[in-house]
Amino acid sequence: MAYAKTFFITGVSSGFGRALADAAVAAGHRVVGTLRQPDALRAFEDAHAGHAIGRLLDLTDESAIAQVVQEVEQAVGPVDVLVNNAGYGHEGILEESPLAAMRHQFEVNVFGAVAVTQAFLPFMRQRRRGHIVNITSMGGHVTMPGIAYYCGSKFALEGISEVLWRELKPFGVHVTAVAPGSFRTDWAGRSMVRSPRSIADYDTLFDPIRKTREARSGRQPGDPARAAKALLALVEHEDPPPHLLLGSDALRLVKDKLQQMGAMIDAWEPVTRSTDAPVA
């Protein structure tokens, strides 16, 4: 069977990854999806009747990433679209959260995505085509108390994606950092890792945020199926953007942030310019 495109999507057991895999298969594409559990892999393949292929992969295993990518390119065929979707959220006040939690957050959300990308780059660059989609977050543009490690990882992936967009543009390989707002996924539910509370000084600031996030889990405005449709439109565009926001909340919050940042830059412009001096 001839497929329109071959997608490689990390983290297809639920959320954005599963929604995109379902939509891509329905649109006539072939999907290679990564999962961490054999039972989930079998369920994923069974649900798509030969149009989707599962691969077991832990994004913290760098050597396994290279092997899986090499095997997919040889046994399945050229991958047209790489979607670095797998990741999770860490919630916790920075002072209360161990550095080990930050390291693991970056291992999955940043280093894992970069390792998968690096493994695919020689193939896409040599073919002079391809599209790399990195799923970041509005938390890669705006922040709030209690998700410092998560925001840090997504800010990092936004910056890396933009640099990669510049590096790969001459070779016809597109890169887009896609930043969703609040969607009805497991991000704030079972997938989130939470540091326990221990310092009472932060109670007034953070306890309401945690309770609101838990209460809204599953009732966010964003629909993963609509996000999947938007992503399919993105990869079909002949000139896709380096950054794309998904969701009206992301649009509003990021626009507000940019406006506030512009005002702050203007207010401090004299100090900013004061550091220049003629070279003797």
C-alpha cells in the first residue's frame, strides 16, 4: 500500500501522541509510534490494522534510540515527519524539588528529544526533505509558580528548535516548535510527577494553583483531536513556521507576555544602552 507520509511519533500511548497517530492513519499516512510497555505496543498496533507500527523505546536510553531509528529507516522506510511528543510534567516549588527531579525532567523532555532528532538528521539531511515537529508547551514561553523544571525544559526545547530551524533550512528540512496550551490530556493527571510540599511559606502562593490544576484536569478547553488536525495541516504546508501556538489560552497568555516584555525592555532601555562604549 502506498502511504502519503511516514510519521515517527514518540509517546503514542495517550494524549497528543495517540490523537495524532489516530488522525494520521485516518488520513492515509503510516505511523511508527514509540511506547514503553509491550502491552501498550500491542494495543496500539491492533487498533490500527497494519497501518501503524509500534516500537519499544525509553527516551533516557540513548543507545537504544539510535538503534531504533536506524532499524526503522532500514526496515520500514524513510521517515517524512518526526514528532517529538513524548514527555511529562514535573510540578513542585523549586526550593522543595530535588535536583534529581530536574535532571530526569530534562533527560526526557530535552535530551530524549534531541537524541531522537540527531539520529534522524543524517537521513533527512541527505534526502533534502523532512519535517521535525517538537511538541513544547505554552510553558516554553510563559511561566507560573510550581513548574520551574517543566518550563525550563520547554524553554530549552523552544530555543533548540529555533536554532535547528536555521541550521536545516538550507537542506529543505523544516522544524516547528509547537506550543500547546491547556488540553484534555493526562499531563496534569496521572502523567504528572509532583514533589511533596514541605515549606509552609509557599502555601498561600502555591496551594491554590495545585488544587486548581488538579480540579481542571480533564476539563481543559483544548481538544487533542483538533490539535491533531492542526498538526496534519502544519506538516502539509509548503512553508511551515518555526513556532506555532495551539489553543486560545496559549495565544492570549503568550501575547500578554510579549507585550509586557516589550514594555519592560522600553522602560529599561537607557540602562541597557549605557553599557556600550567606543573601542579605544
